Amino acid sequence: MSTSTRGRLRLRILLRPRGTRAQLVVALLCGLLGFALVTQVHNSTSATSRRTARPEDLVRILDDLSSRSDRLRAEIDTLRATRDRLASGQDSGSAALAETQRRATVLGILAGTIPASGPGITITVRDPQSTVRADALLGAVEELRDAGAEALQLSGVGGPAVRLVASTALLDAPGGGVLAGSTRLRPPYRLLAIGDPATLRAAMRIPGGVVDTVAASPGADATITVSNATSVAALQALPRPRYARPAGAS
């Protein structure tokens, strides 16, 4: 090997980047600092948005949280009263039967296997240019559930009304419209929700929420109608389990 070749080889070895322990520690610290800065900016942005919100919007958010707390307290009181009746041994047979029937009705409504009616709201989404995507409707469904909606139904053009339960998927349909489960729907959409009308309506009209999201789509808008007699008649068929069996069954 010539002298010039050996010199170039040594120079290449000297110039090759080497990661020392100190450099790795510095890189880790830089990464942690960057993460902390991003988190701080995010928190500052959220705090700023709350500070700049209108007083009536903050009141609606507070009312929503208070309503959720009241519903949970009422459910706790109901469960405690049922527990006390069953534990007292007085007319425990009829109390157990009544509780079983009540729970079956509640679970039937939540699972979508029986129709439901009661106070609620109807959200009508007009979308002549088919610019509203499925995620906007999914956001409406999630907000309604968070606000205490007990039964939901979505309808549109091109298919029957669909009962919305936990397993119902909302996807963009090829060529426009949405797929609610296996049913294809086209606008205008009508989303029915049974629950406290004031709370549900406030949840839809929170700044940056569902109404504003729909209005941001070209040509689209959403209107809310309050009713004391909202009817959710669409039913959801329960799938038969292929593998699951009650524990202890043969």
C-alpha cells in the first residue's frame, strides 16, 4: 500500500463521525426539551382557547358537566336502593324480578334491539355538494353520547334508518355519502338523539363543535330541532356468537 493511500485511509478514519456517550446524553436531553416545549405550547393553546371563549359557551360547558354528574349520582342512588331492597329480604322475589325487567329494558335500548321514545333533538345536515365526510357525523355521534344520549338513529336518502350502537361504523362511501354499518346513505342526513334536549343541543353548538364543523364544509349546514316526543324506531339485530358460550355451558 502506498504512502498516499495509507494517508487517505487514516484521514478517513479520523473524519468518521463517532457517537460518544456524552453526545448520546446531549441528544436525549435535546429530545426531552423538545417534547416539553411541544407539551407547553399545546397546554398554552388550550388555556388560551378557554380564556377567549365567550361566557355563554363556558356556561354551557359547565352545565353539560353538571348534568353528567347529576345523571351519575341518580344512577348510583338507584343502584343503592335496589341493593338495599334485595339485601333486606322483604319481597326480594318481586324486587329481583322488577329489577331484572328494568335492566332488560335498559340494555335493550342501549343495544338497539327495542324501539325508544322520549325527549330529544333532531340534527338535520344539508349537504348538496356531498362535502360532509363520515368523520363529521361520527363526531356528532360521539358528542351526543358524551352528553348523555340514550338512543341514536341516522337516516338519509337511499336506505332505511339505521340504529346507531357501539358497534356501528360510519365510513365514507365510494362515490359520495356515508356507510352506516352496511347501509349506504346520502344527504340530507337526519340524526335523532333521545336525551335531555337542552344538554344535547348545547353539546352540538359548542364553538368548534359539530355545527361549526359542518358549516365549514362548502354548501353544508346543520340545524337542530328540539322535541319532547322523539321516536327512535330503527332496530339493530344482535349477531349470534360463533364461538363464545356462557361460562360452564357444554
